[in-house]
Amino acid sequence: MGYQAFKAVLGRALYLARQDLLFLSGVTLGSSDRQCLLGLHRKAQDFAPAPADASFTAILAHSLGLLMFLVGKELTLCLVEEILG
């Protein structure tokens, strides 16, 4: 997956997660791979761990759901297994 595809999936996942979590208001998609979610790190430092954990989990869950929709369950699971080692 190229960077532009990753950015598209991450942006959509952020949009979907933001619908349910006010904690993510003000978090935006960055323009580089080193700063992909602008404002999330600062919010995580300023608040209790629970909202930050829920936000990270929601973004990850939506990203995986979108990948399953786009490339299929089998390929997504292969990617996850490769990442987890």
C-alpha cells in the first residue's frame, strides 16, 4: 500500500472515529508519515488515558475495517499477522 492510499484510509478512519469520540475534535490528518495525526499526541498528554486509548482503538478498528472492505479479509489478516510477527 502506498503512502497516498494509507493516508486515504487513515483519513476516513479518523472521520469515522470522530463521529463517536469528541476527544478527536481538532485532530487532523497530517501531511507526512511522521506526523500522520496532528494534535492527537498533545491531546493524549493533556487528558486521562481512557479517552486516548478509546480514540487509538477506534482509529485502528476503523482502519482495519476499511482495509477488509477494500482488499478483503484474507489479505488484511495477512498484513496484521506480518505486523504482529
